[in-house]
Amino acid sequence: MKRRNHFRVSEHFDLDDFEDPTTATVMLCDDLPTYLEAVQERFGHNIRISSGYRTPAHNSTIGGAPTSYHLVGGAADLVPVTGRMDDLAAAANMIHDLYVINEGDHVHVHLRRLMPPS
Ligand SMILES: [Zn+2]
């Protein structure tokens, strides 16, 4: 099958890294890859995106929150290719524009600017 979304969106990431695995569709906030590059640079190891955009159906299947930022292409779940999860979370936390949750088996990040004012 032709990989429709196989092109670079930043130095280390391709659009298809963010696509929904069940449909190969994707939405991506255009500044998210830049922030992920900053995380990877601070972390000092390569990171892999285990989940980016999710369709509502896929999000529901895997038990994602109904208001998840994965639904709008503003979130990514990150796993270290090498290095430690805690260090990856610490590196992500240094990027102020990202809201970060260390979920143990991945680090969830989303764009703070998408969040409603508190
Ligand atoms: Zn997530």
C-alpha cells in the first residue's frame, strides 16, 4: 500500500508518525513537531511516537478520553528508543508550551495553547 503521509514535517518526524493506525488519516497541529524536536534535543536520545492523531472511533476503542487532544492532532504519546522514561518526561517538562503526563509506559504531551483558560 502506498504510504500517503510519508513525508517529513520536521527534522526527525514524518507526517505518518502521527497518523491514526486504523485509517491512516491524520490531523496535526503544525507547531507540534517543532516542540517534539525540542524535547528530543533536550532528552538527547531518539523518541518514537506511539500515538498521534486518533479518529473518534479509534480513540473510543482504546479508552481515550472523549475530549482528548489526540482527536485534534494536538497531542502525542512518546516513548524513548533509548534512554529512560523519567528522563524523557523531565525533558518534555522543560518545554513550557507542552502539557506533560508521564503515564509510565509512555509520556503524553499536548499543546497548552489548546487548553481552555483555567
Ligand atoms: Zn496521549
